[in-house]
Amino acid sequence: MTAKKTTAPTPPAAAVAQDPHWAATREKLLARTRPVLKLTICDDEAAKRAVNAARYVEQQAKLAADSSPEDEAAQAAHQAAARELADAQSALDAASIPLRFQALDRKTYKALLAAHRPTEEQAEEGYDFNLDTLAPVLIAAASLDGITEEDAQTFLDDWSKAEAEALLNTAFGVQREERMDLGKG
């Protein structure tokens, strides 16, 4: 689904006059991109264990190096452990499949929800949409990696319950991703 691009309205002259920095702030706000979440899949348990072990060794070596800054052996051990961790992480990254999902614009997201109304039974259970029909459509629409609706449905049907839920939760979660700090200033 593609959303049509709208022309941004011109800010009121009074607002710009009151705050000369508003134009720059407004440009930053208009240039923001929608949130992106990543789901990483890795079936290589040995690579996962290697990263965890290397991370532990690196943390221990860092503690020793930090507590003895003049100890050249401790510094060298930390550097070696850091290289081992980087190598293990590279191997894990090579064995992993990252899937990226971007939040849809609000109009598109609302239209998707509206197009997938709940069944009577789902509505009685408190659902606002039909998860069975919405799930593959939302996954495909939010995917930055080209997942099709057919692929999404296959993954939802064939993967374990936990993995299918992680896929769906990522596609839903990015729609609710918040990147603001309210009340701080």
C-alpha cells in the first residue's frame, strides 16, 4: 500500500515571528522518518553460544584491565578478548537473517485495520480487527525486506508458535514504537 504525498502547510507567520527557531524545528519534524524495528533470526546455536562466551571473557578482561591500567598483560588480554568478541559477533551476523519493519503512516495503518474487521466471534472476544486476515498483510506492508503476503502467511503457518508470534509482534510493535520523551526538558 502506498500513501499519497501531501504538501506540508506553511507555518503561521505569527508562530515564526514569536519563535524564529520554529522554521528550523519544523523542518526537523517534517524530515523525521518512521520508526524501524529489526527481528534477527539465527538457527546457529553454536554461533550464539560463542558470542555469549566471548562477551563474558571480554567483560572479565575489561574489568581486569580497568582495575590495573599499567598492567600491560591485562591491557593486551582485554584487546585480544575484544578481538575475539568482534570475530564471534561477525560469525553470528553472517549466520543470522535480519528482518526490518517500518511503521506505516497512520492513515495506511488505520485503513488496514478497517479493512480487516473482526468476525462476530472475535468482536465478542474484544478484538478490534481480524488477526487471521490482517497478520500477513501487515507483515508484508511493514516489511522493508520485501516479504510478500504469501511469504508472511507461510511463515505464520509453518514456524513455531513463538517464532510466528515474534514475527507478528515485530510488525505490530513498530506501529506502536515511540521515540519521544514527554515531560523532560
